[in-house]
Amino acid sequence: MANIRQGQRALRRGRVSISGQYYHVTCATVNRAALFIDWQHGYPVVDALRGSQAQTLAYCLMPDHLHWLLKLCGPTLAQVVGQMKGRSARMYRSRMNCSDGVWQRGYYDHAIRDDEALINVARYIIANPQRAGLVSHIGDYPLWDSVWLEERLQARPVPVGAPSGATPRSGSRLKPLLHTGSRLKPLLPGAGRG
């Protein structure tokens, strides 16, 4: 651990992983590069989230960072995040035919202590592209998902090269990846198209 900067050590000192606990995790790309500005480049990350050993409640992949709301189910938080980052980086590099780094070392996490805070964090995560000015309506941004979506949400046609998890499957934990004018019922009332 000698090569870890002092600030990173301080962040890790108080970190605790509790199975069954909800966490909001934020991971940034190397040098905050906008690797996912082309949303199709984000598919490896979505695949890695869906293959994670944690229960994903909501996520939003921004051009240069990821917000991930999860419930820890067994392995430590560091193991879950490390596996997701490693798997998504390998898939991204393979898809882009490059050897560049994808994720910065480390991540930020915040334990969520009650249901009200959980919903507020999910709202924050999902509204991120709209707050950043990337889209006018949350449903227009393709790289997010949430377990709080309405059941009858319809997906856009899946583009060629989309990951296996891009369409709704029976038994899938998450609803469709690509959204069309969606409305989030308990999450963001009135945020969709009117």
C-alpha cells in the first residue's frame, strides 16, 4: 500500500462493508475522460453492472463517471466494485481495440441508512444527465436504469452490437436499458414528458 496516496489511505480507513447494506458508489474514468460520450461505448459497463454480485437498484453512466446504487449481497464492497471495474474495463478495451485505462483507482461510497434516503439518492442518480444539461428529459438518456421504473415501460429497438442484457428478459432484475419518454412513478414524478 506504499504507492497509495495519503488521501486515499484516509478514505479507506473508515470504509466498512456490510452485507445487506445499501451503498451509493461513484467511480470516475481515468483523467475524467469522456469515454462514454458515445452511449454505445457504455454497454460494457452496463453488462458488468448486470453481472455484478450486488443487487443493482439504480445506475447512471455519465460520459466520465458512474453512479451506482446497490445492495451488497455477500462479497465486500471493494470486491464488488473491483470486479465491476475490471470486467467493464476488459470488455471496453476489447470493444474499442485499445489498451488505455478506463477507471481511476479507488471510488467514493456512501452507506444509505433508511428508505427515504434510498429514494432520494436514486432520484439524484437518475436526474444526473438532466442536471448536467445532457438531455431535456431524463427518458432521453440511454445509460441509466432503476428498479423503480413502471412495469409497462417500453424499450426502443436495440441497436446492432448491444449487449445481451440490453432488452428485457424474463427473470431480469432490471427493466429495459433504453428508454422512450419514460416516467418514473415513485422516483421522479412529473420529470418525464408531459
